[in-house]
Amino acid sequence: MPTINYKTKDGKRVSGVTTIIGGNLGWNKQALMYWANAEGLDGRNHRDTAQRAADAGTIGHYLIDCHIKGHKPDLSQYPQELISKGETCFLNFLEWQKMVNLHVEATEINLVSEVYGYGATPDCIGSVTGKLCLIDWKTGNGVYPDMLIQLAAYKVAWEENNPDKPLDGFHLLRIGKEDASFHHHFWGELGDAWQAFEHLLALHKLKKSIEKRV
């Protein structure tokens, strides 16, 4: 997804959720360093491995987006191995969609929180078993704290802009990188994750202020 230029109503530019979390949360960096070292010991370049995984995830995400938006996908730029992984991801999504009777309310809508000063673009807002929820899909080998923080920040931004459409829970759909296995996770509330984001947002703004002084 291209970088989004989030702006408040008065024209002030604000950072997005992923930028705020990625630039200020260090909880997962140690695990990432361990993984990169293991890749090197096995004779692989961790950058190449990460790129292949990211490409497979991009395809799955792209196919889901096309399905929801009614667009015809173009996968001509990708090798068949990655396409197969992405298609498996997509088929798993279709099974889940049918099982929970998903009805999409909005997808990848750009939101700005005027109250807190940040931007957000949730994957999907939709009705799941009759309840309006936030839905996000990711390709990866696990669920990590930053994902929950991201979901919590998306919810606050959505409800600020849509006060008549409160969300009733969070659905995270994870597709395994290697075997394209399907994993569904649900949380009814993420109050502690929102508190974490508030701290990250405050730190992000302080960092910007300090950077102007050097």
C-alpha cells in the first residue's frame, strides 16, 4: 500500500498508526534479530527470505481486496510459487467469509483522529454474525502485541469518525507463511492495547519535538 498523506481538517499533517507503532515500539525487535541470525546460520539471506514472505502476503491481501471491491486481480508480475500461496490464503478467507456471513461496511478507508492526531486505514469494517466489527488480515508466523495495538488504534479512529456505528470486537485473520494455514483470532475489547498506543503516540510527538532542537 502506498504511503498515505494523513491531514487534519486544518491541514496539519499527522503520522499513521503503523508509523507510530513501528518507530516507537521495541518489544519485537529482539525476536526479529534472533530470526535474522538464524537465517544467516542456515545460509540464507534474511532480506531475501523476508521479501519472499512479504510478496506472498501481499498477493493474499491483494486478492482479498479485489474480491471485496469487485476488481479483477492482475498477478502477471509474480512467480507461480507465490501466486499459489496467495491463492490458498484467499480460499481460506472465502471459507471464513461464508462461515460467519460477512457483510462489508467499509474497506481501507482513510481516517484521521482529530482528537488524538493520527491517521488510520483499517483493512475492513464489517458485520460478522450480525455484529459490526473491525477485521484485519495478516500473513505471518504468529500474533504479536503490535498487531493488537494497531487494531485498538483503528477502532478509536473509526468510532470518532462514525459515532453512530460503534464496533463490537476485533477479528484478526492470520495466514501461515509457509503452509498458508488459516488462523482466526477474536478479542471483545483491547483497552490495554489502546493505552499502549496512547503512550506510543505521546512518545512519537515528543521525539518529533526533540528532533527540532538538534
